Amino acid sequence: MTTINPEEVKQRLAAGETLNLLDVREPDEHLEFNIGGILIPLGKIQSMQIEEIEELRNEEIICYCRSGTRSMMAAMVLEQLGFTNTKNLMGGMIAWQQK
């Protein structure tokens, strides 16, 4: 797992790049504010309920949450499950909204 900062993700999105964004927050947090990621809460990832992203096993996946803690855990679990290019959005949605 590596990290990526909000500025880089925003630049890549602004350039029209398609990114695999994974929101590991809870559904109510996702409804409140999101950046277009697939919603799979951390608990589902920890219990290996990840069918929605199975085809992304060898693709870059950028995980995000509120502050970056849950997404770091999610990225580590995905790596343990064989995902090869997971990234954690540093600072999560808090940092995203501040930048």
C-alpha cells in the first residue's frame, strides 16, 4: 500500500482520468458527501465481501474514508487478499474538502 494526496487525485480527475475510487465509509457518510467512489464499508471488506471490485485485483484502487484511518486499514486488507496496487487517500474527505 502506498499513499496519495488529495491534490494529486483532484488533478488526475480534472485531467479526465478514470480512477478506481473506493469509499470505505458507512452509507450515511457516503450520502452526505462523496467523490464518486464505489461504496464498500470497511466491515464488508474485512469480512471479504468484495465481489464488486474483484475485477480490479491488478488495477490501481484509491481507498478513502473520513480521515484516512479506515481507508488505510482497507488498503492493507485488500493487499492481504491479493490486490496489487492499493493506495490510501491521505487525510480522507477532511483533507479533500480543505484543499
